[in-house]
Amino acid sequence: MSYWLLKSEPDVYSFDKLTKEGKGVWDGVRNYQARNNLRAMKEGDLGFFYHSNEGLEIVGILEITKEAFPDPTFEGDRWSAIEVVTYKPLNKRISLEEIKKTKGLENMVLVKNSRLSVQPVTKAEWNIIIEMSGTDI
DNA sequence: GCCAACGTTGGC
DNA sequence: GCCAACGTTGGC
């Protein structure tokens, strides 16, 4: 079981939208590092849904329901997509600002490499954020 | 809206 | 295969 963090601009695709639609295809990733992370995901893995540009906070949890397949928005198999569903929203959203201030989270990829749109989260980081957010898994 | 950080492209 | 030029992302 691995943990992830996926970023989206809420203008383009928000956690609310995913929740309304039930499930979503995470496509359009055009970065190799991010793609490799998509390909490493297993069905049943959980990920944080982070709003970039606006909000700058983790808003909820999603679950990977289908492992990597060729990105339908691209001809060929160079890029990959996955399928996700809303797992549950966080009771309390966790902002980037808080993350930067929290011991144990200062080395998160989100902080160290803010441009990577699909990134791994360690179990320790995951647990801290879940705890802070007061969310029951 | 600016700009730093990073990735990609293409000429040599 | 190097690296300058350019494009994109995302925090501020």
C-alpha cells in the first residue's frame, strides 16, 4: 500500500467535481517523473488531492481504482493515466503554509519540488497529515 | 502579474 | 552529448 499526492488547479478540476462525478480519469500528465509515479500506483492506493494555484491546500483523499493505462488524451502509449474515486474529504483542510511549519513534513516533495504534479508521500507524512486533519480513515 | 525553478527542445 | 533558449508550473 502506497500513498500519493496529486495536484490540480481547482479551476480546471477540483475535488468537489470529482466527488460529484463519482469517478475521474487522471490524464494529461506530461512529465516523466509524474508519469512514473502514476505507473507505480496500485489499485487501492490512497492519495491526497491538493489544490494548486488557488487554495494551496490538501482538501481530500482519493483512491486509485484503476492502474496505469495509456492516456486517452494522447496518441500512443508514451503517457499514462489512472482512474480514481473520492475516498473522503478531510475534516479539516491542510494548507501548504501549515505543512511547511510542521515538523516531519518539511521534507515533503510538495515543499521540496513544488512543480511535480504527481508525487509519493511517505507513510509517516501521511499519518501526520491525517492526524492533523482529524480525519478517520 | 512576476519570477524562480525546473523540463524540454534543438542547434552545433 | 552539451548547453543556450525557450516554455511551463506554481508560489508569492
